[in-house]
Amino acid sequence: MKIDPATIAAVITAFSEIPVRVAGMERAVTEVTASVEALRAASPPLLLRLPEAAAIFKMSVVTMRRWVKTGHVPVVKVANTVRVDLTRVHGVDATDVARMAREVRGLGQLPPPCGRRRRPACGPRRLVNHIWAAACATNKGR
């Protein structure tokens, strides 16, 4: 088997380019690693204590505890503490609210009349609360 000198020269040239290519890949890996670390530093932790979660949701700690007790917020127990799991929380946008309102009205799930007096069965605030409860119930299954 005869080897052509041009083939040998091409192989030697290819081998000489390897360190340059490896250095370029190492630079790219370093840049990607730095980007990932910057994103990790900028993102909130995934498991939050109740006061931190209450601050993110813009509510009191007492309300957050109530939501944890009723199951409106997904939690994970870590040792003797309860942490809110942000990976299982998803936001509700305007289309979700409209869909839930249609479902609530269509299924006759409007809230009962307010108080002892004969008020309308569902004022705007009570409808929002009822839709929010439906959204939280939907969130439990995710």
C-alpha cells in the first residue's frame, strides 16, 4: 500500500489545526458557562420560604400560610420547614381568566348570595375571587 505525499501533508495540516479548534471550543464553553451562571444568579431560587414567597406574590405572610393550608400554592416540606415550589406555579393571563369565567358561568358555579341581605349573587369582587379560586384549583392538578 502506497501513501501519497499529498495525503500525508493534508493529514499533518489537519493535525496542526486541532489546537486552534480546541482553543476556540474552550472559549465558547467558557462563555456559555459564564452566561448560565449569570442567569442562575439573576433568577430567584426555586424553593422559597413563606415570607419570601409572600413578598413575590405581594401578599401578607398570614395569607400565604392560608393558601398553603388550603392547597392553593404548591409546597415542598424540607426538614421541619415548608417551602413554596416556584417550578409548579404558573401565571394566569387574560385569556385564562376569560376561559375560567365562561366555565364558572356555564356550569352554574357562581358563588352564593352575599351575607344576610338580599344582594346580587355575584358582585365584581366576588366574581374575581371565585375565578381566582377556580384558577388555583386548576393549578393543583399541574
